[in-house]
Amino acid sequence: MQQSNVQRGLIQRNAFQDLTGFRSFLAKLVNNGGDPQIALPTAITDMCPYIVTDDNVAGKPAGVEPLHSEKNARIPLVGNCTTGDPLVLADPTVAGQAGMLQSLTGLAAGTYRLIGIAEENGVNGQYVLLRPVAQTLVTV
């Protein structure tokens, strides 16, 4: 199928906020006055289909790569996980956790955004290997 005006792989959009130091963190697309921009999640239910590949300050181009189940990825982890654990967004309202993951195992009742499945055991702060899955909301 031929389509015009489409793009595969890495993309660049202006950073909505300062993304300096957030390479390999999860990100979402936001509308800033009609301008699509890259931002960190602000809620544990946010749809975050991108990984930051090129960080930058607010208003400047930042690079992101779409998550895809054909390619695993490494994203920073809050807490620990075991191979096979479902990984969800960490709480972005906690300082330093926006764009990170946590294991769904043992979390309090609530609704979380499922991002992927751990492909290795992980410890706090590690860039854990995961296999992205179709992002859905999971209620505990």
C-alpha cells in the first residue's frame, strides 16, 4: 500500500517541557496550541507510545521512537521486577518517576497503563528489558 505524508521510525517534535536527561524514558504526544509536542506522562493512565531518544529543552526538537512489539526496549524501573511481570507506568506525581516503569505485581488497587512484559529480572534504577504490548488499562 502506498501512502503519502507518513513517516516510519524515529520522529522529531518540539519538547513540551525540559526533557534533558530523559533519554530512554517513556513519553506521550500533547497538543500545545495546535503544535504536537513531546511530554512526559502526568498520570499513571497516560498513553505513552514513545521512548525519548534525543532529549532537549522545552520548545526545541526532541527525538522519539515509537514502541513496537517487534522490538524490545530498555526503560528505567522503579522498584524491582521479575521476568514475566507486567510493567506499568510509574507514578509521575512522585518526583523523578515520570516516564519510568514499575511492576504491576503487588501494587495497590487502582487503574494502571500496561506498557510491556519484563524480559529479565530488574532492580530499582535499572534500564530493564521489556517487550512492549498493546497499551491497555489494567485495574487491580
